[in-house]
Amino acid sequence: MGVLALQGDFREHRRMLRRLGVEAHLVRTPPELDAVDAVILPGGESTTIARLARSSGLWEPLASRLAAGMPAWGTCAGAILLASEAPGLDREPLGQMAMRVRRNAFGRQIDSFEEMLSVQGLAGAPYPAVFIRAPVFEDLGSAVEPLARLPDGRVVACRQKSLLATAFHPELTDDSRLHALFLAMARQALATGAAGPAA
Ligand code: GLN
């Protein structure tokens, strides 16, 4: 399991994976990307991560690995990069998940908040979702399955085959269920060879 480590809260993802017994590889270069089978794109600043991914030569290889079916999970800024449309991003996103991402959907007044969410696929209590200058996911394509919504109906977690997107930050909580879910998704996709093109 790799974690894109150009900017943002990649250390927190690594800490969470460690709790689940998985040692994550930090990905900063094309050879480091070659060495992993699945990747987490962390929260942070999507414009910065995109810029650094270009300057480090990671953007194209990342796009082609994703297009070839590599399992990936984008949290917040990472989810913005996975989308097919991200108005306000200063470049085209990676374009792997058929949805439009509305950046900073909660405005300046409500910069961050926590919401207990019911997430499809997670057993037990509601999930404590931490939102920080978060996006929402709109106009989902038919292959994209919503997994969680805010009380007003807006989609904040979704899945397309072995791609997962969350508008919130599971790496900043104490609840490892979403990391466990993504590990299971990735393992299953890799074991069954189902990691074909996601679109
Ligand atoms: N608002 C940020 C962006 O657009 C994302 C914030 C986050 O990752 N917490 O990139």
C-alpha cells in the first residue's frame, strides 16, 4: 500500500494503516509508485499536490496506473484529484471517477465540522467524519455508488469499482474502519485480478 507523500496529511494515513498492521510506502517518485499496488491520495491542498505531482514526474504515471485499474482512495484534496471534473482546480484532475467535485462546498463560515455519518459497508456505530474545507461530490456517473450522505442529501463518500473517495478525513480520527474497508477493497481487487480499468 502506498501513500502519496507530496503534501498534506500522509503521515496520518500511514499511522492509521500501521494500526491495522500494514506498513505503508510513501510515494514521492515514479519508482516509488511502481513499487506499490494501491495508493492513498491524502487530504491537503489539491492545487499544491497536483503541482508537485507534475514537477516530480508523478502525474502521468499516476494517471496511467489508475486508468489501468490500480485501487486508490482519495480523501478530501485527494478525492478532488480523482474526479473527472473539478471546477476551480487550476488544471484538469486525474479524471478517474465519473463525478464533479465542488471544492470548498461549505464556504468560509463553516470551515470545518464533524458529523456522525452512516456509511454503507461499515458495520456498527455511525462514523465520526471530520470535514475541513471539504468538497462534495455531484453529478455521479452510473458506475459511481454513493456510500454516505450528509443529512441534506449531499454525497460525501462514494465508490467506483476499486476507487474510493471521501470528502472527509478518516486519517484524523481514531476510527480505522474506513482504512480497513479500503484495504479489503484493494486486496479483493488485486486477488481476483478485478483491478481492471475503473471507467
Ligand atoms: N479545500 C482543499 C482543496 O480544495 C481540500 C481541503 C482538504 O484536503 N482538507 O484542495
